[in-house]
Amino acid sequence: GGMLGTIEERPTDGKGEGDGFAGAAEVIDTEELLDRTEDGPEDRVDARAFLTARLVDLFVGDWDRHQDQWRWARFGADRPRRWLPIPRDRDQAFVRYDGLLLTVARSSMPQLVNFGPDYPGMLGLTWNGRDLDRRFLVGLERPVWDSIVSSVHARLTDSVIESAVAALPTAYRELDSARLAGTLKERRDELPEAGRRYYDHLAGEVEVHATDRNDDAVAERVDGRFTELSLAVTDEGGASGEPYYRRRFDRRETDEVRVFLHGGNDRMVVRGEGDGGVRVRVIPGRGTDTVADSSGGGAINLYSTEEQDRVLPGRSVPVSRKPYEPADTAVRDWGGRWLSQLWFDAGPDVGLFAGTGVSYTRYGFRHNPFAARYRLRAGYATGASTGRADFTAIWHRANSRVARGLLARASGIDVLRFNGFGNEIPAPEDEEFYRVNQLDLTLAPWLSLPVGRRMDLRVGPLLRYSDTDFDDDRFISLEPRPYGSGVFAMLGATADLRFDARNRPVAATHGAVLTIGGSLYPAALDVDETFGGLHAEAATYLTADSVPLQPALALRAGGKRVWGRFPYQQAAFIGDVSTVRLGRHNRYAGEASLYGGAELRLYLTDFYLLIPGDFGVFALGDIGRVYLDGESSDRWHTAAGGGLWASFLDRANTLSLSLAKSSERTAVYFRAGFGF
């Protein structure tokens, strides 16, 4: 009881012709409309009417315009049948998602836009409607688009806005009518600019869909700048009928056009003159399809696994015969996105680590999950009084799991303390005495190769440089100083084999992950003699989803072994959240290490703090030790504790706060996700 609701009329068919909603002859849903438009050109969407409706969506800030939010009506018996949009379920109009928490949430859910005087980014405002936008608005050229925007803008007069606000319930008018009317007028004034941004948002990469009939697709190159694309159905004799699709693309607006031919025996012809132009990607469907290019510019590609789909004699057309299976992680294949990010953590020695960064992701045709991503970030640690900055780049090949990457990092928090070697090193009485001030620089290009459905091998060179600050009052300054301290550079190679079957990379509840890797550093730069190491870690996640509290048991085991004369910072350490939560960074160092851990995570309740989330508790336990040649020790170091966790919007957005007690101290850990 007490819940606010709305009632709206549901558009339906009538009993006879013209008896349906608003006198419609027929009303259908989006799924049926898509089937009909793919079946043949007799059913077409009125793109001008659809754009008009979408501009109203933008105007009122209604971002939730997915396929089920529309019905489609036709009037009369004309051919082709023109389907007009009927928007429904306006439960997100005028919604205000403001505040810091929602600003952060928009990084993963851009559609959580804020209704205000200024239009938000087109990505978020149109995200839920992107599939229909990119299907039904792709036939409108800019002059037509601008004329529709101007028409809607002119009709949204002050009197129209004031009358609409005056029609609201009395209680709402008394509470918010002045703000709402003023905001709508400001958005009306900005609508022409928003309309231009909307066009640009859709124009970069365009998808055009033919039908299941025998279609003729013709791309005419004009002046090296324009590409005129038309689609028409052919009759039994092969003659083309009147085009049911026609648009001129400008390469200053559009990078590529993807033509999906669907079923039937189709023909794709590229002709005209010019030095390139908009790239045309041809994706055949069922049937026998042919492609011919007689233009002088090329910029056309064919993607087909069927040998009957072929290129006719003439200019060479690149053909990709590789099968393609869309990845579950591919959310889009067009455009790009800039994103600001928070970077935070908290733990022993580091203290509170807080920073920020920016990333740019470029998406592309058959690039899963993206074509390229660049990220630059920097942060500062209050406990260590130093920071870290890194730059990462990842490039994915088209229709391939092969990837390349680069890491460049400068860090003052990789090595924060050194207590000496051994599994029996006593607890330090003076915390500052064992602290280390060291700058570490890393440059690591890499190549990732698939070796199985869920397994990848990453290999690459690694260049490291470190500079230790020798303080007379620190352990690391005592003679003989550990090998690798001071100014030290090394060049080596690394390889990591990774099997990942988790349901998600952060806060996983099902599956397993296994990593086995190694490194080798020859005698070069400051390395006296060749050394290397192996490391391995496995984790599994077991969840009883149907049981109260949804208990999730996470288990982890790992270890490291180093051979040869190695610099101290390459030792096998335990002591932090990645191994054993002992309350001190790199508490024990040796030639080898073993560690294990378990967490029992329980779900308690959901909550709504501006955005929905889940809340729970967890218990933790860690155990581990190091090994050193010449030392006799049977001691295992343990830690136990528990904490709280909360997720926002999705379990992938989980934060955890924990307390871990070892024999030496109790420490607090705060991080994104869990310990593993």
C-alpha cells in the first residue's frame, strides 16, 4: 500500500478495419515489426515520425526507450504499409539521477541521466533505445533530420509547455511546476544543438538491413567524398524495382556502412569514381550472394563463410571467410567513449590510496569486446606518502581473441618494507626501521594468444628500473645492502597461461580461475647472473543460490619459486591482501612461498540508496609461509577475520571492508571487490 503508480491506455487492434487505437487498422509490437521489415519491403517504418517521437524522448529526458516501450500502428490500406510509432510506459520522464553516487554509477550504466536544463551525453540518453535508433533512423540524411528537429522545436512553444505543466495534478504543480516549466523551456531552446549531437552520434558507423527477398544493393561513389547507397528488390527476371532504401553518405560524417543482406540471392555492386570514400562492409545472409566493385577507390569488404558468396571479376575485394560468433561481453561495435574513473584502496602500510584517471575505449566491427582501450591514472597513498601512476593500452584484432597491450608504470608503493629473508623473522619493534622508499619504473609490452576456449597465453618483454633511497636510519641501508637495492635495472621476459571460467572477473560467485606463469632475466644491465621464477594461483567459487543467505565459498591457493641470484624485490613474499593478510606489506621474504585462503560470503538484504544494491557479510581465513635455503622452519602464518560488503546496481560493482587479525597485528582492508 501507499505506492505511487500510473495507468495508461494500452494500444491494441480493434475488431474491424480502423477500429484500433486512434483509428488504426492494425497495431503490432516491435518483434513482429522487425520480422515484417526483414521479410520484405512491403512494411516500412515511418522514420520521420519515429525521429519526432525520439526527439520528444530527449526533450523530456526519457532514456528508457527499449523495444518493448513501443507499439506500431498502420492506418489505411496503402502499400507499402507505413508503421507509425506509439511510445508507451513513460516511467522515466523527468527523472533526476543526481549526486556523487549516481555520477560514479554512470560509468557502468550511462543511461542513469539527470533531467536538467542541459542535455546529458547522447550515449546515456539514447542507450536503451540504441538498437531501434540504429535500425530505423539510418535512412535520414542531415537536411531531412535538421528539418524534423526544427519542426519539433517550433511546436514546443511557451504556451504548449505551460499548458502541459498546468495539466499536472494540483499537488505536483504546487511543489515543482515552476522548476519543471523553466527546465523544459531551457531544454526546448537547446533542442537544435541536441538534435545535431544526436545525428552525429548515429552517423559514424551505420547499419543498413536488406530483406529476405532477392535484393540489389548499389553503392555509387561520387566525387571521392559521397557514397550513395540504394536497396531494391529484384523480380524473377533479375530486374530491380523501385528502391525501398536510399541515402547519400558523406565521409566527413560517416566512417563505414555495414550492409546486412539477409536471405535471398543478393547482389552488391560498388561503382563510380573517387579515391575511396565511406567503407562498405557487406555481410551476406542465407542464399547465394555476389559482390562486384568497379569503382576506383576500393574501401569495400565481404564477410562470408559460404563459398557460394563470391566476388565477381573486377577490382579485388578483400574477403573474410573466418566464422564469427559474437562474444557475450561485446556490448557495442560502434563509436567510442571517454570515461573518468575513481581509483581507491586502503590497507596496511599503504594507508588510504586515492586517485583518479581517464580512459578512452574505441569500439569496432567484430572487435570483441572492443577495438582499443587507453587508460591513464594516478593516485596517492597517505600511509606511504607516495603514489603510483600508470598507462595501459590494449588493442584487439577483428574477429580474433589475439590482443596486444602495453603497460607503463611509475610506482612508489610496490616495495614498502623489507624485513630481511626468512620464515622466522621476528616482529619488528620499530615500524619505520624496516620501511623502504623506492621508486619502481616498469615498461611491459605484451601479446595475448588464445590456446583454448577460456584459456590465453600472454608473453612479452619486461624492463624494470628501481631506485632505492638509502636512509641511515633504515634496515635496508645497513651493510651489506641487499642485492637489487640502490639503482637497479633489469630486462627480461614473462609468460602467463590463464584459464578463466568465472561468471565475472570481480566478486565472482561461480567458476574457477587458474594462472601459471614464469619470468626469466638474463645477465644484462645491472643483473649479475641469470635468474628466473615460476608462480601459480588457483581460485574457485561455489555458491548455493537457492539457499537462504546465498552462501558463497571462495577458495584460493598459490605459490612462487625463484631460482638463481635474484634482487630482493623479486623474492617470494607473503603479507598482503594478494597472499596472506598479516597486516604488514611483504612481511616475509624467501626463495619460495605457499599460501591459501578462504572466504565465506553471505547475502543479507537488498537496499535502495538512490540506486539499488545488495548488502552482506563475510568471514575470511588465510594461511601461508616462505621457504629459504638453510633455514629450518615448520611455522605457518595465519590470519582470520571478517567484514562487510555492498554492491551497487550489479555484483560486479562490489565494495568490501574487512578486519584481519594475525599473531602480530590487526589490520583494516578496504577495496573494490573482494580479496580474490
